[in-house]
Amino acid sequence: MEITLTMVLASLVDSVSTFFDGFLVGLQSGIDWYNEYIGGYLILALLVPTGIFFAFKFRFLHVSKFWHSIAIVSGRYSKKEDSGDINHFKALTTALSATVGTGNIVGVALAIYWGGPGAIFWMWVTGFFGMMLKMVECTLGLKYRQFNPDGTVSGGPMYYMEHGLKDILGKYAKVLAMVFAGAAILCSMGTGNMAQSNSMTDVLNSAYNIPTWASGLVITGLVLLIVVGGLKRIAEVTSKLVPFMAVIYFFAALLVIVLNIENLIPAFKLIFADAFDFRAATGGFVGGAFIMTLTMGVKRGLFSNEAGQGSAAMAHAAAKTKHPIREGMVASLEPFIDTLFICTLTALVILVTGAWKADAAGVSMTVIAFSDGLAKINMSFMANHIISFGLLLFAFSTIISWSYYGTRAAQYLFGFKAIKPYYYVYALFVFLGSVWGIDLVWSFVDMVITFMTIPNLIAILLLTPVMKKEIDNYFGQKNYKI
């Protein structure tokens, strides 16, 4: 039998493909082991308890001064002479665009699929106390920010770890900051990148039969066009995209809920009852034991609002203000909008339509929910378009905002020269996320989130006295509203 060059090449391709498939299987097994036995328990032990600690320590400031936070965002206290790159509203929308994404549509459905309806209760808990976590980390992010030679601002956990913890940890403060920055780069590739592009190409393939590689190439090109413009271009895009996409999704979800209003009260009862159900699971979801319900609610809540992760502190550090606590209060609104509002809408749509009982996960469950909900007015055909459009806007804005977080971390570790190469690596991961399997992508996301969150939570706990001083100095002034 004659062996041709074509046969040799085909054999080589098969061998490489088999090796790569085996590598990915092994990689996912290792990541899943870490998530199940290490990362998941660390998050449960630190995230919500830290939020509860700050809430009581600072007398639920995120609730008592809620309307003051709204007034700050509206620009009532803004001054042109204040230092920074962007105003309060653009800082908020930039950070929101990084959190309002796949987690609000796909993440909620996955939480219900794996943890049952009760997972939503624990998402609420994560969101409520996450408001306090966001306030603390973003206040510290602005307080310790640095001004670059070109006049731009760099800030975030790396800086309050290095400079704020120097007297406490000595030389290890810099080490902790470097660990966080490295984790932030990894997380930008997962949380803000692959999970988003994977969901985008998946929904385009499901709804319109567009090959994932084709849509992945288009998304990658668009991302590059925007991110090379830096924070100001990102802020311009997100300040328009975020309000627009939130309004569209709000009215679509509200319509489904109204059409199924008779199931609204039972849906809330189901959430609260299932949140503390210690029995084995039955129904369309895979896991329903209490620990699974709790874990999935906290994990998907963290993925959605990123409170405690430290990412938003990088965007808020660029805000124009001389009072760090003001930007912290602005940041506290993010988990309220993202988790307590938008995620709740998705969850209610899934529950009132009964879609949570279907044998479907992720975006498919959400599409079924909207399809069944709109069927009462013969508009079920719109479900694919609503979810596709909403997910594309949500996820795309998250990708471009997370690129900024990654550049701040890359700059911190390697200097300005690392920013351009980072953009191209980031774009590569946009494409990889679009063609990789969903299980590997989400496992990777859950792992790298812990790499960022654990060091950040340790740092903000150690900086509690600094935060207390900021709060006392600001609210101790009679003219703090000026």
C-alpha cells in the first residue's frame, strides 16, 4: 500500500487532535477538582461572611445612604477641577458593563439548573452584602490610586495591597499585590472574556446557525477595534450600551412576568422554600442538596456582580472626585442593579413559566422561558431574538470593559510596554472561548475568580481601620453633601 503525503498529514492532524482533546479533558478534571474541594469552600468561608462583617461594622451604610449614592451618580456633587479620567456615571456604567453580562442570562439559568430555585435566594444574599464589599474595595481603590506620566489613572487592589498593607505585611505586601495582578490577568481571560464569547457564539449558533468560528472571528475583530482606544473610548461605548440594553431586557422580562402573573407569588415561595431544603433533589435540575444550592447561588452571584473580587475597583479608581468614599458609594449600586434587579428578572421569567423543570441548561433554559412566556400573545418566535440581542449586548460590553482591567494588571506587573501585547493575547482568548466547550470555560471561570477574590478579601479585611477613617472623616463633616 502506497503511503502518500496526504495520508501522513491526515495521520499527524489526527494525532495532534487526539492529544489536544486528551489535554483538555485532563485540564478540566484538574480544574474541577480544585473548584470542588478547595476554591468552592474558600469562597463560602470568606465572601459572604466578609460582607456581613462590613455591613455590621459600618452600620449598613449601603442601605442608610442609598439615596446619597444616587445623588452622587447624578452628578450633583461633581466638580470640573476634580482629578480623574471619567465622571461618576461613566465609572459606574463601565464597571456595570463588566458585571452585567452572561451571568445575568446564562449564569442565573445555570444556578437554577445545578442548585434549584433556592440558589436565587443565595444570589440575593451575595448581592445584598456584596453592595458593602463593593463600597469598601472601590473606596480603597480610589484612595490609593496612582497618576501615570501621561495623566491617566491606575488603581485597584494591586495598589492598596502594595501601599496600604506595607506597614502590616512589609515586603509581602508587594508579593500579595503581584499575586492579585497575575490572577486578574487570568480572570480577564476567563470571567470577562471566554465565558462571554462562548455564550455569544453559542446563542448565535443556536438561533441563526452561524458557525462558532465565524462569529468568533467577527467578535474578536470588533473587540480589538474598541479596546485599543483605552478607557475613555470604552467608557463612551459602555455609557450608551449599558442603559440601552438594560431597558430592552427589563421590558421584555417584565412582559413575560405580567403574562404569567398568577405564578409570581408561587415563584417567590419556591425560592424561599428551596433555599433551605435539605432533601435530595427532584425535578429538572441536577442538584438540590442544601450545600449545592448554597454554593451555586454564591458562585453565580459572585460571577454576576464581582463584589469582593476587586475588579470594579480598577474602573472606579479613575473617577473624578477628591472623596474616595463617594466613589465607593457609587460602586455599591452595582450589585443592587446587577443581582437584585436584573438577575431577579431572569430568575422570575424562568420560574413563572416553569422552564426550570425543562431538561435544559444555560441559555437554552432562558430561551425556553421567554418562548413559553410570550406564547400567550403568539410571540414565542421573538424569544430567540430577545435573548440573542440581549446576550450579545450584555456579553460584548463585558468583554471590552474587562480588557481595561487586564491592562491595569499587566501594566502593574510589566509596565506600559505590556499593554499592546496584552490586547492581542486577550483577543486570542476571545476566539478560543468562542469555540471551546461550555463546561471547560465555566470551570476555568470558577477557578480563576477564586485566585482574585481570596487575596482581595484578605486585603480589605486588613484595611478595615483605613476604611473606617474614610467613613468617619467624610460623614463627620456637616457639609459633606457639598
